[in-house]
Amino acid sequence: MSNHLTRRTLLRGGLGAAATGLVLPAVQGAHPAYAVAPSPAPTDAEVYGAPTTSPLVWQRADPFVTPRTDGRYYFTASVPEYDRLIVRASPTIEGLGSAAETVVWRRPSSGRMGGHIWAPELHRIDGRWYIYFAAGDSDNVFRIRMYVMESIAADPRDVSGWSSPRQIVTPWDSFALDATTFEHDGQRYLVWAQSEPEINVNSSLYIARMTSPFTITGTPARIATPTKSWEVQGYRVNEGAAVIKRNGRIFTTFSASATDARYCMGLLTADARANLLDPASWSKSPDPVFTTNEQTRQYGPGHNSFTVAEDGETDVLVYHARDYRDIVGDPLYDPNRHARAQRLYWHEDGTPLFGVPVGKGGPVVRLSPADASSAFVRHYAYVLRVDPSVRELADSQFRFAPGLAGEGTVSIQSVNFPDRYWRVAGTGLRIDPVEDGSAYAAQASFRRVPGLANSNGISLELSDRPGVYVRHDKGSLTVGKPSGAKSTFWLS
């Protein structure tokens, strides 16, 4: 084993040196007392790399989590009363759920900005904090315009640091909201949603260059307008943009349709070398990339932001969703859009994979056979098999749960069909609904042991048939006698 083996490599296997009996080599020439100590066994949560608490923050919609700044993540979001701006802080993303909340600004009792307060975002620009938000007026709560506040304080929870809000002026004095900002190639941009008077939609997406955190310049470019069937359910809406730069491209998610279970997310993509102010540089996904999922009981996911996990590598998708479909009255005033977070994955072609809103449960993992490490175990028509280049992310996501057969065993739950578990059926495997009785429990339980071919991986022995293991065989997932790499799986 190389001295360059990293903790990240160990995490990929889901089992650390201490758990496998693996002893890392001492640094050459070092005194024995300073030999490299075994790494502690990582948990599946460490392999997953994203929070597993769902919801992350209750009754907070349009959630925004900053990158880790001076050791802290900062959180802001819309509150159900739509009357104030709040900020939380924590050293971990998970900790934001229980962190104290500071009110940094309240709407005035009358006049401008005395109406609905929506969708704040918190950005650190040139050493200062800025909160972008939308506000209506007291005499018309839906006369929504965009505003920004600046703070010279090091901590955005410091109320004394915040200046008075200033309006962001666009060419149209019309409904405008959901401002976000990003920098690319030395130029700062603003992306926002607005109702352009000449277009018969509720809101489209625009981009413009910025001359300061308060001001745009030039003619804005309209980069998206709701035209597809999934964008016009209830309302004709493109809103809530969020930008992530990866793999030579600028990816911009946005939300569409009414704020009930029909709310969903689409994706815009531009080449990083393109003129971002040219609408032709942007392509829209033909279908939504993140939608309501009946199996996981997550409804109306959207208005997301992106951050990076504590390991500095794992991208995390932050969004809101409800736990139920049916709403009494106007969805806008239903308070139970909760903030949630889950891992964002990447396809080998460099595009993001969103999967489904994973709902409640433990950490999520994917399994790759050691003899086909770029392929993944996935289900297709409920049959488990191994495929390369899996684009249907959720079909390849699973959770390890306490074994249905009892102590010393594990069962493996499908993420997008959480009522189904891996089950041995003859010489193959399926995902099947839970059944009463010991027969199903035995067929759906395994002993998880260090990888037979490499102890950084795992192997799965059938709970009721000692010496028989799950194996990969030319794209099929089978059971039989152990066979080194074919019976060893990486967790990723």
C-alpha cells in the first residue's frame, strides 16, 4: 500500500484501517514511536459527505447556505411570516438545524418594504457581507422589488454592521425578485427573476454585469422564460436561480411553476468560455431535473442553493420541500416548506446529477464492483445489475439499514423506493417490498465484511448461507462462491 494513501481513499471504501485490521506503513526513517497510526473507521455518513437530518431546518423556505467562511457556514431563508431577515451560523452544515437564529432586519410597519419579505441570500464580496432579498410594500405586499444591504462586520449576525437596504434598479419597474450573484473571469454578474412588461409570463430569468454589489450595468439578457409544460403549472414561472461553476461550465438551476407539489427545478447550462450575456450561450434542460417524489414523500422541491461540505470536496444541494402534497388554501401561506440538504453528484461527462429528494433516513451510498470501478450497482425494473455511466442517479442510491434478520446483519434499502430492499432471488438479486416472515428477512439480509480483494472495500455475505457472497458477473449481480474483486465493492 502506498504511503500516499489518503483518508479520502479510505472513506471511499466505507471501512477504515481500524475496522479492517489494516495497518498503515510507518513513514520511512521515522522512529517507531512516530509510526502512522491507523485511521479510525469512517461511517457511511462520512462516505456520503452531506447532512442526513431531514428536514435540516424546519419552516424555512428558499434556503441559502454560504460556503464555509472563517470556519462557519451561514444560513438564511424566508420565514413563514415574511416579515424579517434571519441569519444562523454553525461550524457544520448539520449544525445549522439547531443553531440560534439572529434577526438582522425587520420590515417597517408601513411604506416601502413593509410587505412580503422573500428569499434572502447572503454573499461575501471583497471582504464585506451583502444580503440580497425581495420586498413588497405595506399597501401592496406583492409590489415586489429587489434590495441589498451591506455589512462591514466580520460576522453577518452582528446587527450593528448592517446598512439600510438599497433597491437594485433594473430597466423595468415591475415585479422583481430572487437576486443572486456570482463572479466569473474577473467580472461579477447578477441573475434574477422579473416580470418583463412585454412578456405574458409571471417571471423570466435575466443576467447583467455589475459595477458594484448594488448596481447593474448595460442591457440585461433574458436567459430563460417559462415555455415548457412543467414550467407553467399554476403560474408561468422561472425564478430562484442558483449558480455552480464546475467542469468548464456554468450551471444555473432555477425553479418553475406554482409553489405547491408542482414546483420543480430546471437547469440552464453555458460554456465557461461563452459570452454569458448572449441568450444563445444558455441551453435549458428539456425536462425538470428535480421534482416531487411520491415514494420518498417529498413535495415541491425547489428554490435551492449550493455549498461545499466540510471535506472541501463534496458539493451539497440545499433546497426546500414539503412532507405532504395536499394544501388547504394558498400554498404561499402554508408554513411547512422545510430546508433540506443532500449530496450533489456528477456524471462522468461533467454534468450534475440531482436524483430525487431523498427524504428521511440514513446516509446514502453507491456501490461499484472492484472489477468495474467506474460502473455502479443499480436497479432496473426492480432487478439489480451493474451498469456504466448511470444517469438515473436514484436507481443507484442505497442505504444500509439494520438487518431484518437481526444482530450482525444489514439490509440494503433503495433510496427512490424506500419500501424495497435488496433480496436474493435464486442466483440473482432484486429490490422487493418487505414481507412478513423469516424467509424474506433471511433473503434480504447480509453480513457486511471488509472487502475480500481489498480491505478498503466491502463484501456482502448472505446471512443464511455462509461462504456465499454477492458477486458481479459481466453486468449481472449474482450470488455464489467468493471471487476476489468480483465480490468486493467500493462505496462512493
